[in-house]
Amino acid sequence: MSWNAGLTGPHLEIAESTADRIRVMAGPGTGKSFAMKRRIARLIEVDGVDPGRILAVTFTRTAARDLEQELQNMGVAGCENISAGTLHSFCFKLLLRNDVFSFLGRVPRGLITFNKSGIYGYEVQPLLADIQTLGNFGPRRDMTARIRAFESDWARLQNEQPGWPLVAIDQQFHIVLTQWLQFHRGMLIGELVPEALRYIRTNPASPALDEYDHIVVDEYQDLNRAEQELIDILSAGKNLSIVGDVDQSIYRFRHAHPEGIEDFSNRHPNVEDHSLDECRRCRELIVDVSDSVIRGNYPPGTNPRLVPFNQQPGLATVRVVQWPTLDNEADGIAALIENLVTQRGFSPGDILVLSPRRLIANEIKQRLVASGSGIVVHSFYNDKLLEPSDAQVAMTKLQLLNDDTDRVALRYWLGVGSPSWRHGQYATLRAHCEQNDLAPADVLAQVSTGQLQLPGVNQLVAQYQALQTEVNRLNQLDVTDLFDDLFPAGIAWADPIRELVTGKMDDVEDAQGLLDLLRTEITQPEMPAEGDFVRIMSLHKSKGLTSRVTIIVGCMRGLIPFIKKDLPPAERPQHEQEQRRLFYVAMTRAKECLYLSSAVRVPRAVANRELNGVVLRGGNAHAGNTIACEFLNDLGPHAPATQLGTTWMAGGFQ
């Protein structure tokens, strides 16, 4: 297929442009990826560009694979040689290839963590305990926010220069955090970009700066300032094409702001601008209500941000429903999915369920599994699979079974079970190790056998001895028995992990293979674009996906939009605008059917434990009443009226 086959209008202009700097502002479903793929095909087919001289930066590994596959389907010669992948994967390869890790005395062993209520968990927990006493860094939530800033190279705002913490408290935090990571031979995943940026800044003669002639960046609005700076340096004197959408900027928590793509022309001269606003994914009514919602971020009278493609066939289905209780919502949505599959000709793979909280998602999944319908459903809340302490302990055992010198895993093991993570005793151990250039495991082994006297570490020694007993036991098991021992079937915390690797265990030969599989699936999950199962995930995870049917549940104030109560008043408008963008992203995943669902009554115990942030009013001591998501008021004049869910279900979901 020729690069320009079927191309017309702005898509053709983008693909055939010869400008050195191109910015494409493109709404959801407008064909931005399609146009950029054709542009790459033209560079190779017409301009004779060596595919190996093209760097394509994508937001996910799946998007990178899709790019290569589509170019192969077009018959583009050599397209498999394009460097396509995420910016983090590019940085890892850059640092590894140039031996930067060893030069800096760093080990690329990523810490496994997750974010719960604004606080990093699992392997970062003992880190926070250890450094909290080393400065006036505030509570764990404040320290987590500082780690986020550290990962963005201390550029919290678009107008800040990445690379240098300017405030004394940030400078002190940077030092103690880096020292902890160096001693424990670990890295935060978010460190890769700042480290790569530092490397190329201080090595202007590096071959890496002359490796590519053309750089194409997708989802540019999701890059923070450090990531933008890295792209700027790599593309100096080269061709750079970026594509993105200010209305889909949803990563403010990692300091990515919509101003980044808006500011692009101020940082690059002679930018050629293109825009795409005709949605070819969603049917007309879905486009209409989605556009009405996102225009709430703009002054009254603003022109449409997204318009329907006039050749899109069929009518859309949009329903807004409210249920008396959370249980009613879970029952009703499960019944809706069953109706769609058994009565209306949709396959499970056509259905995407988006939930702001895992609890609501899990309740719907459990109802579907228990229904006996045979509808397969998978949840993709992978980042929280290691939230239960039992899961963390099992994963830590597996890591130490494979590498008893893993200092990050050992630090977790030595502290687990103690509210303080035994940071006082551990400080004594670490000080001895640093003074004598010894590893923690070696010191504990010597103390355990009486070869060394080190007062004040008795609890750590007991933990270490328990570890040796457990590792010796696990060493006797084959890989299947090992998996069953660590993650037993029929246990609530273990079953989601077992489900995650269903069908993938056949290729696992030993404990190292099991660890590699679990680390990849848990820390680097990929959202499948298709499969014969219902997909349930968070609104953030849906970025880049498309589905015939999208069901957004939990549309209750405090969940959608999420309210950050500790935000300064000056920052609240920007936060609410981002929450509106997140809702817009979720709505525009739907091609044919869009369902927006909420519940009126929520048990207070559930709200406090599992639905962090939900706003309750009235009710009684046991349950409170919610407030429906205010974005539902902005669906526009063509949106249907909200229906009572139980009545809607009784009428066959019409």
C-alpha cells in the first residue's frame, strides 16, 4: 500500500509535510496516529530515510507494537528497524548501552511501588521510614510528592528548568534519597529520564545525539518538563514531529501539564501547526455529549472542540442511570453486560468498564463471574495487586530466593511487621555497612553466627534468620509448587495475581523465570486492545483504547471528579479541569454505546475504607447519600434524562 493511499485533507497535509518542526493538535478518534504512521511511511518510501534513523516515542509498548505492525501491513520495507517504544525504555537502553549505570555506581533494579491515597507503598515504604528522620520533609504524603518532583527532575511547572532543586529542603531531600537508593542498589523507575537527561547534557559528543534524523512523539501532552527537555536535546538540528491534545492531558500528578504542548511553539521556531477535530471513532451523540463536557473547561461560546465525522454510520446509544445503592449498581451493570452479550449481539471483548475505584470494579466482576453466564471478565487494576501485605511478603520471598544480595528486598523483609519499619535498628546496621564497605546480608550473617558483635540489631537478626529458614524451604520446591506455595489458589489476595499469569506459566522454567514474569506483568502491564473478555480498569488506564461499548461507573462527586482536599485554593481550578479531561477521555473510548452510572447510597464504612474521597451528605450512622458527578450536568441539550437504574433494568435496558 502506498503511503498516501486514501489520504485526504489535513491527514494528507500532515503526512506529506517537509517542515522541520510539526505540531499536530488532535482530539480523540481524529486519526492522529493514522496520519503520523503514514508520515513515517512517506519518510521511508519517498524520502529514502533509513528506518533505523527514526525514533518513534509512544506512550505504551502496545502503541509501539501497533505502529510497527501497521507499517508491516503496508509493506514498508525495513520498518522493523524503527526505534519505537516508550521514553523510559529509550532511556534505559541509552544508559545501559553507554555504561552509565556502572559509572554512576547505580544498579537498574527498579523499586516496586503503587500509590494509595497519595502515598507510595510496598518497597518505597521502608525508604520513607528511613529518610523521614533525616530532615524536615513532612509526613509520608509530602515525601511522596517530593519523590514525584525528584522523578520529574524537580521541574514541577512548565516554566521551570529541569535538573536542579532550587529550594534548600528539596536539595537536602535529593541528597538523602539518592544516597538511600545508591546504598540499596536500586532505582525509582521515574529516575530513568532525569539520569538520561543528565548524561546527554554533560556528554555533548555522545553518539546518542547523532543517532536519529527524525523523531516522532505521540501523546506529547503527557510529557513533563524533563521529558520535553530530553526530546528537545535529542532533536536539536533534526526533524521533530509531535502530536497530542490539551483536552487529554491527565497526568498532572507527575507534573505533566497541558501548557507543555501549548508552549511548544515558544520553545521551537518555525513550527508548522496542524489540527484534527473530526472524530471518526465515536458516533454523533457520543461526540456531542463529550464535546459539551470538555467545553466546560473553556469560556462560554467556545467553538466545538470535537465534531462528528459526517460519514459515521449508525445511531449512538447514550444512557445516564442512577441506582439506589452500590450493590444495586453492581447487580445492574453486571445484568446490563449480560444483556448486551446474550440479547444484543455484542461480544465480551466489545465491552469496556471504567471505574474510579477498584472496589466498584471488583463487585461488578464478582457478579459477572457468579452469574453463570460464562462471560469472561478481566480486571486490570494491576498496580494494586501488591497492596495486600501478604502479596508483598510473597513477592519479597521470591525476590530473595533468586538473589539473596537484593538489598531493596532485604530492607523490606527486615522491616515488615513493624510500624516503624525498625528504622532505628536498621540505621545502626546501615552505618556499620557503610563504614566497613559491607553488604547488609553479610553483616547479618556474621552477627547471626556469632562472628561479629553489633549491639542494637537483634530484631533484624531474628528477621534474617527467619528468612534463611524460609528460603531453604522454598529452594526444595519446583516452580509450579513454588508458585502455589507463595500465591495459593482460593485466597482472596492471591487469586488476582494467579489470574494475571493465566496461560503464561507454561513458559516458566524456574524461580527466576517466575519472578521475571510477575515483575513484568505487575509493574509493566499492557492494556490489551482486544480479546474475548470484558475489560474492567481505571479511567486513567483506558487512555489509547477503543471499545464499541463503554460503561463508566461510580459517577459520584469525590470519585468523579476526585477532590484533593489538601490542595491550595489557587490550584483547585486546574485540578478540576484535569478531572474533567479525564472524564472526557473515558467518554471518548466509546464507539457506539456509552453508559454513565452512579449510586445514591453508600455505606459509611465502605466509603471510608475503599472509596476514598466520595462526598456523602445526610443519611444515617451507617450510610450516607452521594452527590452525582457534576459533569453529568454538562452533557448538553441532546443528552437523555437520568433514569432510575432499577426501573431501567426492569424494562430490559431500553
